[in-house]
Amino acid sequence: MIPFSPPHIDDLIIEEVSKCLRSGWITTGPRTKLFEKKISEYCGNEATVCVGSATAGLELMLRWYGVGHGDEVILPAYTYCATANVIMHCGAKPVFVDINKHDFNISFENIKDAINYKTKVIMPVDFAGNCCDYDEILDYISKLTTKRKFMPRTEEQAALERILVLADAAHSFGAVYKGRKTGTLADASVFSFHAVKNLTTAEGGAIALNFPEPFENEEIYRQLCISSLHGQNKDALAKLQKGSWKYDVTEAGYKCNMTDIQAAIGLVELSRYDAILKKRKYICERYAAGLSEYDWAELPVLQDKDKDSSSSYHLFPLRIKKVNESKRDAIIQGIFDEDVAVNVHFLPVPMLSFYKTQGYRIMDFPIAYNQYSREISLPVYFDLTDEQIETVIKAVIKVVENSDSY
Ligand SMILES: *Cc1c(COP(=O)(O)O)cnc(C)c1O
């Protein structure tokens, strides 16, 4: 069986993790701090906070901005449940909007229609590694007419004077938009280092800070470190310094710091990330070339048509033309029977039981449903060989051509 997305763990990673384990420091410490610095250098943003997951990072940012009861947060219907769950955790209302037909990303036109005086945050999701149109979104919410609708309730909201753009960049680490890398495109961008993501630390995430004036990103960094560690004003390493045992707790904070063991994996991954991206691009291009001659294959947009943009090639979301959900499911079963693991990204959030009980209905998001019902994600990972790529392409062709739809 060709797996869908196994991690690439080699001797170098095992060696670095062993070094960390033997060093006597395994929780947040020098490796995490170094990893944070290296991420900022790589992306070009001002400061980065590593956390236990992207989910935790997204929630920390919403809490930092004071999002709560009575507030609305705009997000695409087509995302992983994490994007919506953190809004629920804060007691705010997720306002789902439909997506683009071509690239699965949140539709700018729909964002405009969804904004009202309750809107505090927009959470675009860079699906499959293609960046959303951040300039378009930021220009619009920075316009005087949009700013007039913004009703700040907290100090941070009053200082920003507009809707916060919090990017769910779980898929897009390393992607480029108009010559700039993710991490610099929104006020804050949250990456996921979960085992299946492009760059992994087993579990983990990072918040890339890129706030405009009058904010100081270093100051927000310090605040987020504290709120990711119980609101404690010193971390374990700082407390260890001579005579520094005494600490205070300044808020009822969370517990979602990254460990140095995770950072040890991340540092190796980051040091060879260019090679990882190159391989992913190669795989996606091979799939596109192998399937392009088939009428039934709707190939994904790979954001690299112009020289200033590139995808991070997190997924290859193939769509099959003119099938419905059950036919798509049958095709997936057929591909599995050929010993190839595929996946579906995503079940739109309004289709999930919990969100149905909250009153959301998938029929309000026809494009999201249409994309979902025809989507099959093909395996993309570092160790995939040329032979395996061919096996995947052949399996897809064989199963689709033999299915009763064609
Ligand atoms: C994976 C993923 C997340 C959650 O990441 P974790 O690190 O597992 O919390 C959030 N949003 C999207 C779009 C994802 O794919």
C-alpha cells in the first residue's frame, strides 16, 4: 500500500532528538528559542512564537485580541474543524462564507458581504498551500468606510482600529505571494507542524507576528509566551537562573508551549525545507502532467503561474468532473483497492454534526459542497518515488475510467 502522508524521519532527526534528550533540557528552552528565530528569518516576519499546535496558536491570537461573546469571526466553510472550533472556544460566532470555484480559498466577494459591526476577525485559510488574496482583504478592511463599521471593545482592538486578519497558514509554510512569504502577509499567521504537514515537529505550531504600527511585535511575542505558559512571567529555563526561582502569574493563561524535543525535529526540517518544497512541487507537477490529457480530471491550481507567487504544494486536490459524492466515494474505494491511499480535504465544517446542531446548513455553501463532493487528495510526501507516482496516476486513471460515470 502506498501510504498517504508518512513523516520523513531519518538518522539526522533521530540524532538531533537524541542530543536534546541527552542535553538535560527537554521542555521549552534553547532549541525552541532558536527554532522561533529561524522561522522568523525564513519567513521574514518580525517575531514568532512556537506553540503546541496550530489550533492552540489560533486560539491564543483570538484571545489576545479579546474575541468573545457577541463577536463574529469570518472563515471559509471549506476548512478543517480547528479553524471553527477555536472561535467556539472563545464564545464568538463563526460566520462561514463560501469559497472560490478555482482554488478552494475563501471568496473575497463573500467576505465583503459578511462584514458587519460585530466582525472582529477574518481567518483566511491557505488551502493546499495557495495563499489567499491578502492584499485585497487588507485593503478593503483598511478603507475608511469599512473601518467605520468596526466597534472596538478592547485596548488591542482600539489600537488596530480595524478587523484583525488571522491567517490559518497550516498548509502554506514557505508559500510565496507577490514576492513575500507567508508569515508576513497577515497581522498574524499560524502554521501547523502536525505529523502530516509539510514541516513537522510531530505535533506543534507557530504564530508568525507581523502587526503594523503602533504595535511592537516583540512585545506581543512576550505576551504570547506568557499566555502560552499559565500566565507565568518566567519560563522554566528563566526560573533556573541563580536566585530567580520567584515568579508571578499575571493571567489565567493556557498551557500550550512547544518542547525542545519538538523543536529539535523542526530545526532539522527547516534546515532542509527548500529540498522538501522542491520534491513536493515535483510530485504535483508529475501528477498534473500524467492526468492533464483526461477530460474528467480537473487539476488543482498550483499557485506558480507568475514568478512572484508559489504554492507550498501541501496537497494535490484533484477534482473529478461530473461525479456526485457517492460516485466519488466509490472511486476512492477503487483507488484503495489498487493499494493507493488517498484522502478528502475537507468535509466542509457545516456538514459536521456539531455544526449542524448550531444551525449551519451545507446548502448555504454550494461551491464548498460541490468542490468537496468531487475532491480526491493524492499522496504528496518526501519519500514518494517516481515509480510510486506512476502507480498513483495509473490507479486513478484505471478506476475513474472503469467507473460507471465514464
Ligand atoms: C492541520 C490543520 C489545522 C490544525 O493544525 P494542528 O497543528 O493540528 O492544530 C488547522 N487548520 C487547517 C486548515 C489544518 O489543515
